[in-house]
Amino acid sequence: MRDAPQALPPMNPWLWSQTLGESFAAGFDPQGIGRIQRQARLRRLLEAAAEGSPFYRRRLGRHTPPALADLAPVGKAELMQHFDDWATDRRITRAAVDDFLADPSRLGDAWLGRYLVWTSSGTSGEPGIFVQDEASLAVFDALDLLRFHGLGLGAAAWSMLLPGQRYAFVAATGGHFAGVASFERLRRIGASLNPLGAPMQVFSVLQPLPELMRALQAFAPTVLISYPSCADLLAQAAADGRLSLRLREIWVGGEQLSPEQRQRIATAFGARIRNNYGASEFFTMAWECAHGGMHLNDDWLIAEPVDADDRPVPPGECSHSVLLTNLANRTQPLLRYRLGDSLRFVPGRCACGSGFPLIEVQGRADETLVLHDSFGQEVRLLPLALMTVIEEGAQLTQFQLVATSPQRLELRLEAGLPDAAVAFERARKALSAFLAQHGLGNVRVQRGNVPPQTHARSGKLSRCLRA
């Protein structure tokens, strides 16, 4: 039976203020207070998992392990397979959450009266469903305010909360994705606390670029939030005189931000760029300081860089993947969970003076595809938009879309895919409809003769490429 709708996950003022205070204190002494907090949080997490999660109880045994490293790593596919045994709240089942997620109008609603639910895109081969409890949401809020936004560091940082700000989030829409679900929650919180608060609006990355630019122009944001590839595309339009936005800041994440993209975006808009590193599994993993260093929030999470066999790699070396332990969420525990990103701990201390670890992250390198319409005019398509069309329209996660010419796309499917011909036809129809909306009805989609090719050095899969 469908649960009664709740307009907004409730906020616990005591929990929120306590989390804010703990995160603020750790910022002054991350290697002292921060490490003590981390040890206590890990102990409580292991106890909660052993007591309340049948899945982890089987893995942990009667007693929690003396060290986190004694626990075998786990992947997304395994957790999704054992979803009903995973959470410590035994009301959380796959059937119940699927019923909730099937209704797009419930985006940002409180599930079971207390949880925010979002999904991952499935870039690692398996879509994920993640249930965020009150403690997790309070941590994400605190880390965003104190570290990503740098509040407490001066009037310039606090100015982002003053009247007159207008926030535009250009993102993938049509599902309960982490970004739009989190943004919708914050929009509702802002409206409930202050009806005259800053306007916040989501814009779909799936719409044609001219329509997107007209909508942004009409909204006139002061803060643009999006992916680096999208911000870069809008910056090129601004440089060409096709878009005029008076932005104060640009927040980017979800993709690798290259130095060339940063330069083009900053030059075109004359605004400060704030970069961050996060995932559906932990929304605010690291933030970029004013010196360009990416700092890990290691008082609220544990990140273990490992090789292809889950063995630790030494500081200074790039990992094959990273094992994530989320210290905030004790409702849906994540212990040594495999993330597909390559991470490197940078030796030494950042020039900004922060004691939080300095990291470098290498994600997938998906490319903006440049195609030609029937008149020979260039049309640029964002990788996130193309990947969303295929994922949602054909239920595919492991694929590679290659622009073999300005008017031809090749879709490569994983070897051994059941009903590959049917899956390709679904993807072709979804892509063709999307291309037609962008004036690219002349572009043909063909099936590739080879499976998706991973990067020779990193082993990562880029899903949108230019041949």
C-alpha cells in the first residue's frame, strides 16, 4: 500500500545544530578533534550495522571487527541484491521504495515520514537506491555551509546568503536523482523557513541548448549550479554573445573539471568557480579551497584508495578505485563500499593551511559530442544528457556512444548482453527522438561491432566519446 505523502523530510533542530557544531570544531583541529570524532562515529556505525542490518550482521558476526580493514569490501550490485536485508530500519524494502520512486511527483518528499530517497545513474553497471536519514542530511548541510561555501571565512562567503540571490540548477531531470532530489529539498526548506527567500529553479539538461539559454536568460540567476561540461557549453555561448548572465558564482561537480574548462568558464562569466567532489553514496565528499586544493571530509567518511584487487595503494599513487565508509548514515550503512573513481592522497599540506587531507580525483572522461544538422550547422550535445536518455529510455548502464562522424553515432553494448538486439532498438528509438528534438533528425544511430572500450591506463569506461 502506498505510504501517505509527507511534503518534506522533517528537520531536527537539535541534531542539525549539533552536527553543525561538531563539523565547525573539527575544522579547527581535523587531526585531533576530527580524528577522535571519526573513531567514535565508526564504532557507533559498526555497532548499529551489526545490531540492525541482517546483511551486515552476517558479515560482521557477533562482534564488530577490531579494525575496519578486517571487513570484506562490498559492491553496489551485492547491496542491491540484498536490499531488503541491508537497512537497519526494517520497514525499508525494495518493493516499498520502488513504489515511491515510480512516482516522479514525489521528488523531494519524505518517504516513510522521515527519509529522503535518491537514485544513482548506474555508471558502474548497476543503478543504486540510497536512503538518506536525518543525520546524513544534517551532515551534508553542515559540510556544504562550513566547507564548500566557506561560511565563517569572511563577508564574501556570507554574502551568498543575503537577499537578491537567484539559484539555477541545470541538471538531469525525470527521475529521483541525487542532485535534483537534494536541490528540491533545499528549495522547500528555504520556502518554509523564509517565504521571501532566494528563488531556486531546476532546468533540464535534456532540452535543446537554445531553449535552455532562453529559460536561463528569463530567470536571470546569480548562481549557476551544474556539471563542468554544461557550464563550459554555456560559457562558450556567453563568449559568442548568445547568452548574457550576470553571475556571482558558479558551482560545479559530478564530472572532472579540466584547467581549460575552468579558464573558459571563469573568463566568460567573470565569476568565482566553486568545485566539489561528491557521489550519490555520500553527497559532499570533498570541497575545493581558495588555493584550488580538493580537501576530503575525512571526519565524516573514510576513503581507502585500493588497486584492482582491493589492496591499499600508498599515498601519492593513483588508485584503481576507492572503498568508502559513510560515518553519517546508520540507517543504510555503507562499509568499505567500492566507488569507481580513481583517488590519490597528495603528500604534504595545502597552501591554504587546512589540515584536512588533500586529494586528487580522476573520474571518467566523457566528452561533449559535436554533431551537424542537415544544414551543416554544429550542435553540441552534453554527455550527461545523452547518457540519461539511454539509461532511462533503454534501461542500459554499460554502453559506449561514439560519434564516428558529424552525422553518425555508434552505440557499443556490453558483450553477452541478453536480448542485445531488443536493447539496442530501445536505445536507438530513445536517441532518435532526443536527436530530433535538437534538430538532428538527420543523424543516424548504428550498433557497434565491438564492446565498450575502457581507457588503456586507468581501466575506466568513458560512455560518450568522439572518434
